[in-house]
Amino acid sequence: MGFVSEWKDNYVVKQVKNLKLPEFKNSEKVREELVFSGKVQRVGFRLEVFELAKRLELTGWVENLSDGSVRAQVQGDKERIDFLAEFMKSLKRARVDKVLEIQLEVMEDEKGFIIKG
């Protein structure tokens, strides 16, 4: 890993760690596939989804797609997933033009959150 890449990764991790999270009410447990399109690759987007999902106690995964978009399957409280999606749209170093949201069946035995690829 080069210096710039390492610096970017450290910046992303620190930003998420210092983020003030709102108070969440308990809401229904859901699973959603989110596909973010725009300028979302090569800007630390997957790492930010990963770090924020862990802080929000969500499970699932995130990956880059060959068309330049980023896909995530995220499971947990609906309110926390909505927060993650809105936060990712607000990033200054990325540009989210569109978020496709698809409701999926909950996977009861899923643990943790990973970055694919």
C-alpha cells in the first residue's frame, strides 16, 4: 500500500470514529441492497461504508462493481441503514448521483460486515 492510499484509509477511519451518531430508536430489522452510482470508487467509499456499518452495528458486505458503482447488502435496524445511506450521499470527496434500494429477506445467522474484493 502506498503512502497516499494509507493516508486516505487512515483519514476515512478517523472520520468515522469521530462521527457523532444520532440517538436511534429500535426499528424493524431489515436487509437492503444499496447500489451507489456516481464518483464512488477510488475515494475510500467502500472503507467508509465498512467502518460506518460496524459503528452502526449492521451486518453485511460492500463491493465495487465493474460499472464504477458500489453495491452493499446491509442488515440491521431500518433507521440505522437509512442513516448510513444518507451519510454516504453527503460525503464531499465522493459524488453519489443515485442510490438504488432493494428490499431483501433478512439472513438471521449473519455476523459482521466485510469488504468484498
